[in-house]
Amino acid sequence: MAGEGAVEPISTDTRFLMEAKVRAELSAADALCPGSAAIAGTGSLTPAVLLVKGTAGEADISAGVALAGADGEAARKALDALDVTGPLYAVCSRTVPVCGPAETGSRLRLIIEALDPSLAVALDREAAEDISSALGIPALPFGETVSLPGRTLLAVDGLEASLAGDRKAVVWQQFRGLRRT
């Protein structure tokens, strides 16, 4: 038996059961917005970081996976540059137009609770609104971290749009809000 405060290694069987539980919870979340699984979340089922994009872009739709385009790569590079380590999971919060704000918020809350990341990053205005709704908190300020018990939140204003325009520096500065935590 491990000493007080020590963490015992997780067995393969236990890890399998934990991941099966998370998969079931993610499926239950997608069931709240039928059709939302068409843009699948992707990454580790035990992430340190959850990346949330509001509406899926063309690359996401084409691949059927969240953050499949240049914005996914840019988000990972930004986190690496800020020494934010650990496994990632990416999801689009608004995958189907027939899902209203209440269902979108409930779906995202279930996703956040299932994955239990220590950091959640909203990559655009819609994702920031959806995280605020999901967690029942005031609007997330862009570039400033918000601390909740066991979780830090950050919102940036339009990562994907900034890649094709002149707002890259603005969004990068917003990501740098993580350094102030």
C-alpha cells in the first residue's frame, strides 16, 4: 500500500474502465444535440487542456474532427510556446444549428465534467459564450484567466479568423494571459 499522499499507478484495466466511462459521458453529451458527433471531439480522454472552438470551420467539417485546420496547429504552438504541457482535447461547441443555447451549454458542461481538464481555452467569441453558459459564470474576458475550483479558463477572440488577418498579435497577446496565472 502506498504511503499517505502517494498516488498509486493506474492499472491497464482501471485506465480502460476510466476511458470507457469518459467515452460514455461524451456520448451522452452528444445525445443532447443530435448530430453533434458529426464533428467529433479529438485528443486525450484525460486531458490537461480542453480547447473549445465555437462553430466548426471548413477544415473541421471536411475532416469531421474539431480543430482539424490551421487553427488547431496554431493553438498547440501557442500553448507550447507558453510552456503549457499535458495532453489536449479539442471540441466544437456549436456543431449543429438546430441545437439551441440551452442545449449547447448543457452539452458543453457534460463534456467539461467528463474530461475534467485543469485548463479550458475558448478559441473564439462563440466558445467563450458557450463556456460561460455551460459553467453558469459571467462572460469570459479575452486574454484574462478566470480561476474556478480545480480549473482555469481563458478566452481568446477569434484564433481561426486571426490566422488570415492582421489580428495574430492581438490573439497571441490574449494567449499570453496564461503566463499571468
